[in-house]
Amino acid sequence: MSESMFRTAPGTKLSRILRWTVPLLMILTGLGVMAFGVGATATGIGVALIGGSVVVVFAGWFGRLGDDTERIREQAARDEFLRTGIWPED
């Protein structure tokens, strides 16, 4: 295994991409439905998609507001593993 696999948490890049891409796609879809849809139902669906994207952004933001102690401890364990080749005991 390469050492670069352990330098960052698994899925970090994917998490960043999804954290911003999914809400952006929801907003664009909502705007498209409102622009090209006909009637109040299309407008309602568009508004719901845009509102849902705001909820997704805030949910991700609130989820990352938590205490970083566990992340710091996990990174220290990874650094120790890279240095010694042995995963430290908790």
C-alpha cells in the first residue's frame, strides 16, 4: 500500500465535491423547473428544490461544526502509523 492512502481521511475529496455539487445541482434544477415548467406546481417544485439545497448545505455545515478532537486524534494515529508502521492503541 502506498503511504499517500493514509495522509487524508478516506473520501475527503469526494465529501468536498458532494458537499457543494449536490446543492448546486439542486438549485440549478429548481431554477430550470421554475423557468421551463408551467403553472404553480412547477414553481412549487422549484422552490422546494432550492430550499432543499439550503437544508443540505446547512446540514453539512452543522455536521462539521462539532468538536475536532476526534479528527485530531485520528490524524495523530495516522501519522504514528506512517512513522512506525504500527497502529497505536486507543
